[in-house]
Amino acid sequence: MIHVENLVQNYSYSYSYIKQNNDSHSLFLNFIILFEYLDNQFRIELMNKIDQMDVFEKVIGIRSESEYRRGITFDMNEMKSNAQIVTYCAVINNLGNPLEKVLQNVFTSIFQGKYNFAKNARLLMPSEVVSSFEKVRFLAPEFESVLKQFKLFVENGEIDFELLQMTSTPSTIKDIPSLNPNKYIYMNENNKELVVCSNLFFSDQTLLAYVEPFKEKHYHNFFDLLANEEVNFNNYEDFQKPKLNHLIEKGYIYIDKRNNIQFTNIDRIIILRDLYKNEFASFYHYPKPYQIEAEKMQTQSLVFFESSLFSKQEQSYFNYYINKSEYTNGLDLRNSYLHGTQTNPEDTQYHEYAYFTYLKLLVLVLLKIEDDLIIAKVINKIKASG
């Protein structure tokens, strides 16, 4: 028998909070509120990020460019998120509201009521009494259907199931559009000067963070040092000053009357820091001054905008799990189950892992859809009032 309260304590979320907020939408949002599957810009937090990898993982740990990068942080996030969803399913099952029902209600009812999503949206979920193997084989095509339905809604303003049934080929993750233009911001890595300056600010491999009298504080990078201390230009050694002069020449820092180093444009630096750390940013989750600055940066070829439901990095994350279109080490869950090439049906442990992985991916898809719907609703409201 599952001891619900012990499980809750082990994974550090409040059983009383869950019990008191037992409606489908609240239970769904716990994947953000309690488990932090998404960050404050609604970016998926479970992906591998280059900035989270150490030198060994970046250089030695990568066997091939065609493999998905799995750093230690990624593996830890995967283990934690898998434990969270397994435990959470047990918790809310005991409360009489299984996750499968929650996700079904969110997609087919709650989105329509809150954001005017299609009234005829469909999501079927597997029966509780069948095996994990059968659950995965049922859920895999439903996962594809959700993506296709949202794509039709964006393109046509409605879901035409006759049109959906005419298309037998799967929708690739990168082809799922967004309701909102210019949704994601990316650093222009073809701009070599920008890459050099970003590394000087944000890399933990530069020596600009190592200067008297702050050496013992071990700041992670030059940006963190400047953000927390008054740093005098003259404290740097001669061999360090050319790099500082390069940042001055490019307009990122200046020297004030006291010879202290200051940011020239803090909004721009913070955007670059976000892009360096997270590899993309969500334009509509930035405050207005940052949006204005990002648009200026676009005109200067420092960044570029693209629009899709998932960012490029999120697309890669999904591709790693569901197919081998991008990575040779992908799990290929979709193809293996839909084409019957999966592991032995008697391997219950693997099929249980695959099912909860698919559930997690479906949760992430619905969270990203809700974010897209919220942004569109806000934009439309601003247009209507303006």
C-alpha cells in the first residue's frame, strides 16, 4: 500500500496544498509551481544546457556531434522529474483525480474556457487497468494528435478532424507553429565579436573575475563580479587589460571618474547573460524595456527572432526522447512503440519508465500550449484596448 504522506515528504511538496487545490487546472499547474518543470519564462527546465556542463563534459564527454548532450545536471533533472511524476501520480490517484484525467480535462475543456481554444479538442487517455506496455502504445498516437490539433488551430483558427485524418505523416516538433510572432530570441552566433564579448562576461574560464581585492570571493564570472562589487580598472594586471579595453571599445563597459568599471547598458548585458545561460529567451516574458532593447539588438544583428511553439533547444529535447531524427542516441520512443520494435513486452520496468516519460512529455507540451495561449490572449487584449 502506498503511504501518500511519506511520499509527499520525501519529494518536498505540500500534501495539504494539493488536497485543498484538487481541481484539474491547479493540479496541472503544480508542474510549474511545485516541480519547476518550466522557469519564469516558461522555458523547459529539464533540458541539457551547455552552461551547466563542466569542461570535461563539454570537451571529453561528447562522443559525437550527432549525439544529444547529456551532462550530469541533465541526468539529475531526469531522475528527479521522473520521481516527481511517478510520486505525484500516486498522490493524486489517492485523491481520486488521476493525472490522465487531469490532462484530458485541461486540453479538452479548461483551455477552451480560459483562452477560447477549440471547443472540439480531443484527447483520449489509456485505461488504468491495462499494462504499461499497452498504455504507451495508446498514448503515443494521442501525443501526436495533440500536436496536430494545435497546429491546425494556429493555422486555421479551428480543428478540422477531417483535415487531420487526411494527414497520416507525423508532425515534426519543429513544425508546430506559435500563435505569436517573434516568440523566441536567439543570440546571433555568427557575430564573432558578440561571442567573444559574451565569453569575456559570462564564461567561468576567463580570468577577469580574478582580481584583487576580490580573489578570495571566487566569483563565477566577470559579470557576477561587476554586479556585486566596485571594481577598479587599475587593480587589473597589464596582461588582463587588453580584454577590458576590448569590452570598452565595443561599448559594453566604461570607466567612471573613480576609475571603477561600470556597465554601459545593463538591459543589454542582462539579455546577453540570459541568452548565454539559457541559449534562448521568450520575448513576451521580458518586461517592456527589455523587449525594446531586444528589438534594437535585432537591428544590429546581435540577436534574431523566430516563432514556433517550442524553441530550438526544446525541439531537440523532445527529439531526443521520441525519435532519432536529430540524434543517434535518441530513445526513439515513438517509432519503437508505433512500429512494434520496442523491448520485450514482458519488460514491465522499462515500459513503466517509457509510459511516465511520455506522460511527462505530454505535460510539457500542454504547459507550452497554455503559455502560447496566454500570450495570445494578452496581445489580443492590448490590441483591443489600444
